[in-house]
Amino acid sequence: MANLQHPVAAPAEQSSSPSPPDSRPAAARRLSRVKERIIEALLLLAAFTSVAITVGIVGTLVYESSTFFAHVPLKDFLTDTLWTPLFASPRFGILPLIMGTLVTTLVALTVALPVGTVVAIYLSEFAPVAVREIIKPALELLSAVPTVVYGYFALQFMSPLLQKFIPGLPTFNMLSAGVVMGIMIIPYVSSLSEDAMRAVPMSLREGAYALGANRIITALKVVYPSAFSGIVASYILAISRAIGETMIVAIAAGMQPNLTADPREPAATITAFIVQVSLGDLPHGSIGYQSIFAAGITLFIMTLIFNILGYILRKRFREVY
Amino acid sequence: MSDFKRIIAKRKRQDFIFNIVGIVCTLIGIVTLGALLVDLFLDGLPRLNLAFLTHFPSRFAEQAGILSSWVGTLLIMVVTAAAAVPLGVAAGVYLEEYARRNWLTNLIEINIANLAGVPSIVYGLMALGLLVYQFRLGTSILTGGLTLAFLILPIVIVATREALRTIPQGIREAAYALGSTKWQVVRHHLLPYSIGGTMTGIIIALSRAIGETAPLITIGALTFIAFLPPPPIKSQAPFVSVEWLSSPFSVLPIQMFNWVSRPDQAFVVNAAGAGLVLILITLSLNAVAIVIRYRVRKRIKW
């Protein structure tokens, strides 16, 4: 990998020795060494762009929302139960939006985590190789479908379908958005968890078999715990995806902030609110413009918490073979 | 002894039951994908004709088409690829081949892992505050393309690194032994040998960018646009023009979103048509990526 000690890559000063003589004049050699340095600097610069992007994200969110928080006390923002920033007498309580985000996320996870985990166990421990080679890429296509198409599907297909089973379900509701979102993130859970389970050494399974365990007991009691750090990483990724998912909820869950824990009701999420405001024509610097950055920084912090949590869990549960 | 047999039978039964459960769960995903495709085909196929591809959006659903939005998608992708591919590949090469193990490398690596977890709409907010207003690029094709380039950069970097990692160390050492400099090794050996894996990653990243809607809405992309950006080729010298970079735009997913959120059923049919075009593009890109990956895996035996 990186940082290798290559004897031949050492500077060409030893050309007096019998090793391959460099026939070029010293100036040309110096030039090529300068060129190498410049190229390395350019490559480093490219790698550093990613850091610049992060700085840009955090900087913009903090800068733009700081003007928002100069108008709105943080206490009101976190405790007020009404979010009506574009009304004549605006109220700025983020709770209804957070609630909408959490409810749709929970619905999605209720679908994606169990199904994804079972699929991962099935593909890694049960399915024949040929089946796995076909099913895995096919499932990954689920995450290749544009989210706006999923939004259409949730509104035009899932909602009418669920209305047949749940009488009185409105057309826009968090349940159908959440269920479709859950199906969308199944491959995030199943693919990464399967990779983690397949990395568990065969000898562990053989040990379990030797003690008389069957496949399912081996999978649940030996493979699953051994691969736990990788599986948790896939769960956390799924949670981050669900919290940040925008188009499905913007299309199918409704645009009205609504402080409720009932997934059958319509409610706006943080992301749906940002979309809704961006669709209108908001002057730069207005309170409405600033409010999407306040919503954005809340979203960013929520996903950051889960990313850090995932990092800690991975470290704690990492098994080394 | 019969006790023992009963236990064995029970355990075999457990395995059998889980096998069924596993197949059913796997089918949930596959069947949904199928239902989605069928639903979209049934709704959208009647709308899919040449007029739909060559007309601007309109107040009248029957006359509306997706000309401005597919042209917008195409131009945005040109900018995104032009920015994300060189940056991403260069960053990947640096991290895999050049980087020393120090705090700076660690910082960059943790940062890339974190960027991959940032919701796409947050990239849109960053582009709105920074590119649109601070750098005064406006809501242009350039801004939109750069926004999506930032978004897919981590995917390109990770794909490049993984492709480089599969090249055996011996190739590098052989090149060094012949007196190659580090850049010569990268340029003449590592990049050509890893192109399959890198291309797969780039195509998947672009197909993701094509479907992205939220960040472009956030930077203020238009939902209704009845003109095309100025053409990139002019009749007078210098024959090329970059005017289109600063043109306003719409893209396919935004057009679809605009139509799907209207109460009029005729527009919903249009949305299905646009969605069909969108999904055909992304699925065929993914198919290409799968074929490349498969062929690379078959061809190269180190």
C-alpha cells in the first residue's frame, strides 16, 4: 500500500555506482524530480478538497443559521411546538419537524432492519452461491432507483394499497412514505451486513457445527455476534439515510408540520420543509431563507450524532481474527 | 436414541423454516422493484413518444414534454463528471499510493467517511449559501453540476482506491526496478490497470447524481422552463461557447416532482413518463457498470 520503501526509487545520486546509469544530464534529472514534487502536491490538493467541502458545509450552516438564532432564541427553537416561519406571526419550534423525521425514520427502520438482517443471514449462510450472485446485485438495484421515483410509487401505489387495509388513511401519510423508504434502504442493510458476516472465519462456524448446532443457531449465536461491528455500521448507515431522505417524504408524507407520533397522519419532515421553502421564491437574507439553514443544521447534527455513534460502536465491538 | 433423532429433526425443521423466511424477505425487495417498474410502465408508457421528448413543459398536460429537463440533466452531468472524475481519481491515487500515515491522511480519511453520511440536501444548502450567494455563481448549470460533483466525490474516491488496491504489489515493484518514477508507475501502470474498477464506480456515482433532486431544488433550480441553454458551439470564431454554464436549468427528476405534486391526473401520467425515462437511464447505467465489473473480474487474473 502507501509509504513503501522502494530501493530503486531512491534519488539517482548513486549513478557513479555500477547500478543502472542515468544517461540524462543532471539538469533533466532535477527537472523530473521537481515535476514529481508538483504532481504529488496537486494530488494532495485534490485529496484535500474533501476537507474543504466539509469546512464549506459546516461553515455555511453555522454562518447562515447564526443570523437565524440572533432572531430566535435557542430555547424557543427547541421547545416551541409550532413551526410556522412563513406566517405573519411566525413561530419557530422545530419539534414538529423533528417528530415528522423521527416517525418516518422509525417506520422505515421497522421495515428495513429486520428484513435486511434476515436477507443478509439468508444470503451469507443459506443461499447457494449462484442464487447469491444473482440476488445481491438485483437487490442493490433497489438503491439505484431515483428517490423521486420512489416518491411517486409511495403516493400512487403504496398509499392506495394501504388505504385498502387501513380505513380512513389520508392520501398523504407518513406510513406509506416510511414503508417505501424502508424498502429502499434494505440493500444498505443487507449488502453491508452480508459482507460482514462472510468475513467471519469458517473455523468459527465449523466449531459450532461440531458442537451440534444447526445453520440457523450458528448464524444467530456465532456469526451474527462475531460480525456485529459491521452489522451495526450498516444499521447506522440505514438510519442516516432515512433521516436525510428527502424526495419520498416531500412527495408522499405531506408538507404540513404536524406534531404527532401517529404514522397514519400526514406531517412534514425537516427535509420536506427545506424543499418546500426552496420551491418558493425567497429573498436572500429573509427569515424564511435563514430558517432552512436552521433546519439544515439540525438535520446535520442529527446525522452526525449517528455517524459518531456508529464509529464508537464499531470500535467497541470490533472482533479481530 | 429416538430422542436424538427428534432433536435432529427439529433442528432440520428450524433450518427449513428459516430458509423459507429468508426467501420471502428477499422477495419483498425484488417484488417491490418489479411492482414499481410495472406500475411506472403501465402509467407512463402511453405517454412516451417522440413528441414527449421534443416538447417543452406546458400548462396543458397533453402538450407538455421533457425537452428542457433532459437537456438540463445532460449538461449538469457533463459539469459533474468534469469536476468529480479528475478530483476523485486524483484524491484516490494520493490516498492509496502517496499518502504517508500521518494526522493529515487520517483527517482526510475520516472526513471522506463522514461526507458519505451527510444527507444530500445539506450539500444543496452548502451550495446555496456558498456557490450561489458568496461566489455569486447564481442558480446556474455550473452551480448545479458542482453541487452534484461534491456529492459524489466520496463515491469516486472510494471506488478508485478499491480498484488500485486490487493491483498486486509486484507490478509496482517491477516498474520501480526499471527506474520508473512514482508518477510514471501511476500513469503507465496503475491507472490503466485499475480503469475497470474505477469506471464502475464513476458510472454508479453518475447514475446516483442523475436521480438527485433535493440538492438542486435547494439551490433554486427552476421547475418550469421553456427554453434551452445557449448551444456550446457557435458559428463564429472561437466556435465554442461556455455561456451555457451560467444558464438556468431544470432536470428530469425536478420535472417529475413538479408534475407528481399536481392534483390533475393528466400531469401524474406525465410524471410517470418522466420517471420511466429517468429509471431507464439509471438502470441502464447500472447494467453497464455490472457488465464492466463482471468482465474485469473475468479478464484479469494476476
